[in-house]
Amino acid sequence: MENKVSRKDCTETSTFLFLL
């Protein structure tokens, strides 16, 4: 579960930075 959450958080952060 932790891995999935960490992966999702990393993906969201990457997308956020990409949008910026």
C-alpha cells in the first residue's frame, strides 16, 4: 500500500511540476 501511495504522490508531483 505504501508503495502505491508513494508512486501516486510522485506522479502527481511530476505532473504538477510539468504543468508549472
